Amino acid sequence: MTTQESYCLNNLLLVKHQKKIKPFSSEKIFLTIYQALDHFKDADNRASYLAQITINKIISQTSNSQITSSTIFNIIITILSRYDKLAAKKYLANH
């Protein structure tokens, strides 16, 4: 059995949306991906996997502990588009 370690970015990373700055929420990433994948019976497992990929990509594109909400949007839509076209369309419709 192996373990998986993950970052707790909620206190380390800030998201800039227009002129406001908010703490990053990994839970929000999971939830938005989960909602886009809700047509799968195992949406929770798939969303968990894709959320981790998304968070890793966010980390790689972060500078100065800040990232814009539009960058996060682009990362998520790119990942979902490659994974499942319907999920990408659902995500676009809600964001």
C-alpha cells in the first residue's frame, strides 16, 4: 500500500479575481469538477483524481503565491476538455 501526500494550499495560495484577493480553496476545485462530472456514477472518484491533477498544474503556474481566477478557469477547462467533452461543456455553462 502506498500513501499519497498533498499540499494544503488554502492558507498558502491566493486567488485574484478582478480586484479582490481570496484564499485558494482546494475544496472548491473538487466541487466544481465534481459537478461537471455528475453524469458518471463514480463522479467523486473521478473528480478527486482530476482535482489533484488540476491542483498540481495550478502549483506549477503560480508565482508569488498568487494566481488569477481566469488562469484556474483555463486550467480546469483544458483538463476537462481532454478528459470528457460533456463535462467541459457543463463546466463552461456554470462558469
